[in-house]
Amino acid sequence: MKIKGKEKGIRLKLKTLLLIGLSCFVLIAHSEFVHSEGFGEDTRVALDVSSRVNWNQASNQTSILHFAGIDFFRTFQLNGKDFGSLLLQPYLVRAVRLDPHPRLFDDPNDTALQIRNFLFRSAPLMGGTTQLSVGHLELPFGLEREFETNQTLQQFDNQVDGGHKVDWGVGLDGFAGGFKYDLALTRGSGNEWENEGSPHLLTARLGTDPSAPYSFGLTVVDGELWTPNGVTSSRSRYAVDGRFGIGQFNLKGQLATGKNQNIDAKRSFFEVEWVYGYSEWVLYMQRKSLDLANMPSPQTSLTLGVRFEPTNWLQIDIDSLKDQENMGRPKREMIRAQVRFRFQ
């Protein structure tokens, strides 16, 4: 949503107050209240802070992103049995010279409230085979369901296909007949709840056992995405994904085809990943390609990256991206670096 003048200032103040209020949970969590039967062992709360620098060597332009957020998790019991859990992850994000910038921001220098996971998740239902999630949840598109990518540079970029990475709505997931299934019915507006044009999005994935050395999945997306002008944009995708684990290596692949409104779209993703220890060191190489029928050429890039996470409170990411093609636009040669701290 575009906010101008006083309205934008008021929204930013509300966002700041919200984050400050939630930050109190972190202070309380480290106080005597917690250790004297306040929150108890059923609650986990952390302050998550990081900064990211992007340097485009081709244009010699740099941009910066600062993140500050709360990671709050609590389980609930009813009559001595698990009832469900609450996961809240609001973040303030500050962009500096970020051009081009995503819809989250109004301009290259802006501050926005980003809602990540913000949901209630039930305890296992139907004999322990199904769980229900309600709120702002990750969409079950392809490999995203098997790997944790939040606040890392190692991304699948599935929002390019599915429309959003997270969205407001309800989700069901579980196991049936040896398969893992995920179904989400959401608003189709992404970070904020928007009603104009009655947007909606259905995302469904059926996959093999994710705990096996290899797995495969099929994802279907269909719906109408919200746009700022109030006119929805249709989105459809069919995608297949696969993963093979060989010792310390993971081979990952994903292919998707469909339409953005009436524009044919195809996208491929391949990754080779090497993991040392308990993900203390992660090295990866990615190839991503997006082909839209209305563009003169695809966008194809190669990425080499490394992540170092020696403790639960420190994470360092560095990667290098180079375009082979960029849809007729100037090719990018990016170097990105990020430092992340978690206080809990």
C-alpha cells in the first residue's frame, strides 16, 4: 500500500511502536519473571537483528538493508495435552538506496513493517496425521517446504512463481499413504491484508517423505493476486521439485510453468549444496532462470555462496551473483554480505 505525507508518518510510528512493544517480550523473557514460572519452558523469544550490503559491480551501486525483529514462539496445553502453538515474527526493515525495490517499500529509502510467520498452529489432529495453521503463513511451494531459508541469502525465490512467499489465510498439512501433503487457501495480498478486487490464492503440494535421502514433489498454484490499483492479476503454476542427499551434498531442482495473467511463464532452479557439521558451514551453487513470453530474453543467473553459523546467535552470509542474461536489461554482477545476530 502506498502511503504519502502524514498518513505515511503515522503508519511508520505505529510500526515502530508495535516493534518496541513486542521487544518488551525479549526483556521480560530474560527477567526473573520468566525464571519464576512466568512464561515457563513453553515459550521461546528472541531479538533477531541483521544488516545486508548489496554491491552491483556492473553499475558500481550499493544498497543496504537493516532488519530488526521479534521471534516469539509459545506452545499451549489444555487439560495436560498440547493444544497448539503461536509463532509471531514481525520485523522492521530499513532500505537504503534500494533501487529497484520490492512493493514492501514506497521508495528506495524507506522503512516498512514486514510480517513473516504470524500464526497459530494446532496440535496434530485426525489421529496425529494433520495440522491446521491460521494466520500469516509460508506458502507450500516446491522446495520451500523442506528447507529453512528465512533471513539467509540462500533463497529459492519461489514468490516469482507462487506470487508470494507468505500470505494471510489457512493451511493444512500432514501425511497420508506415505505422502506429505500441504494445502493453503490465502488472501493473495502478501504482507498486508487487502480486499480490493477479492484476491485469493490456492497453493497445494504433494510430495514424498521429506525425511528420506531423496524426495519429489508436485505443486499447483491458482488464484488472483492483489495489486495496488485494485485490479487483481491472475496467477497459475504447475511445478515439480526434487532433492537428492549424497553424504554431505544435497542436489536440488525445481521446474515450473504457468501464466502471469495471459503471459506464459517458465522458471527453473538448480542447486548443489555442501553442508559441514550441523550446518555450521554451508557452501552452495545455484542456477536460476526465468522466461516470460513478453520479454526479449530470459533472466538467467549463477550464484556462489557461503554461510557460516558457528553458534545460535551469529550467522554470516556472503554470495556472488552474475547474470548470463537479464531480459534485455543491463546484466547484474552482485556481491552481497550479511551479518545476523540473535539474542535469546
